[in-house]
Amino acid sequence: MTLKLEGVFPPIPTPFDADGNLLTEKVKSNIARWNKTGLHGYVVLGSNGEAVMLTDAERAALWQAARAAIPRDKLFLAGAGVESTRGCIALAKRAAELGADAAMFVTPNYYKAEMKPATLINHYRVIADASPIPTIIYNMPAATGMDIDAATVITLAQHPNIVGIKDSSGNVAKYADMIRAVRPDFSVIAGSGGYFYPALCVGAQGCVAALANVAPRECVALYDAFRAGRHADARALQLKLIPLNQAVTTRWNVPGLKAALEELNQGFYGGAPRLPLRPLGDEDRAALRKILREAGVL
């Protein structure tokens, strides 16, 4: 199956009510607003979607709601990574049934001492063999405590049903190492908006960035400027967006992202994260508001 994985994709947050119950209608209304911004698609149940907090039934309900709201000309990427290969395959098949265009799998990490290159290569190949939709590797060292190396990715890129990697390591030199060796239609996707422009410069095809939830037009503008050869514009946008990117990633993470959506006053639903995560406090919200203003998104 051919899939062109390129562009700007927000890993959308999962809406809950005050008691932590899933709100599927809020998923649809949020996506309807993002659809007007030029985004190229969505990751539903990445790290920012609190994927590890959801049951399989909740994952399916969220994917179903998202599919109803995502236009067919935008990619629907389903986060389907769990610890077991068997579990990943089951989720890939469910995501396919519910209309996902591809499935993304974070590296298993609980038994990280055993997650040697040969183990990871086998894991991803077995998933790719069984998955009815294209598969994407997801490298997230900050959350998993492990960083998949370039040689492993280069080997996995030989599998026709592994179409790309979302790499959140921020190691642009590693991106270049992968890009020079993988097949032309294998996409390396930056995992954060903080280094989007440098990643594009070495050949990355796009980004999956929390930043794209709250600054979608700006992220798309950066991408379009790069593609048009307007490097000064792309660089200026990158520099302007770095403080906001940090705010909704390493500084305040999911609570910050959800608070930022509410602060935009554009009708987006943020809501509380699911326990044990807690909402952003008033003092932090005030600091976040200032960052949003300075980035020009308010």
C-alpha cells in the first residue's frame, strides 16, 4: 500500500470531562476547527493523546470519532503502540477496521534491557507483516528511556510496509544518517516543532508536533516556506516558535498543551488530563498566556 507521509501532523490531545470520562464529541469539534488550518493530517493517540491511559475500547471509540471528522484528503495516523507485539498487531487491525491510514508504534520499553536492535527489528517486522495498513516506527526517548539507533531504522526501512519513523530524539545528525541510507519513499518525520526547520534542511518530510495543535497555521507556514525555498522566512518562524514549543512539550507537557488550547479562545476543548496528571495551575497558566502572546498565536 502506498502512503505519502509528509507535512504537519498534530498529535491531538484526548478530551476528558472533569471525572476523566472520554468525550468523543469534543474530538470531532476540535478536529473540525483544525481542518480549517491547512494541517496535512492527525496523529490520534500519540504521547500527547495520553494513549497509555486508555483502554482498548476507549482507543477504538476515539479512533471512530476521529475518522468521522477527518476528511479523506488528510491522513489519519493511529497511535497503536503497546508493550507486546501481539497487542500491537491487534490494535493495528482494529485501527484499520476503523479507517486509519497508517498505524504508529512506540518502541516497547518496559523490558528495556532486552530491547536490543535484533529484538526491535523482529518486533517491527512481525507487526508490519501482519498489519493491513502501513506502519510507522515511533522513537520517543524522553518517555521510553531508550533511543532507537539509525542502523536499526535503516534495516527496518527495507520492509515495504514500514513507511517511516517519527523520531522525537531531536538528533538531527541521526536524521541525516537515516535519510542518506533509507529508500526514497521512507519518511523521517521530526517529533517536535522545536527543531522542525533543521530537520527539513537535512531531508525530513514533516513533523508530528504538539506545537501544531496550538500553532497549526504557523507550523504549516514554516513547512510551506521551506518547500518554496524561502529559508529566511522558515528560519524566522522556527525561532519565534521555540518558546511556545518548549511550553507545550518539556515544560508543561500534556497539562500545558490542554491549557494552551483553552487559552486560544477559538472554541477548542482542552479540559483536564486523566489522573495522575493534573491540570495546569493559575500561576503557570499566566506564564503560558504570556508565551502564547509573544509567539503571536493569541
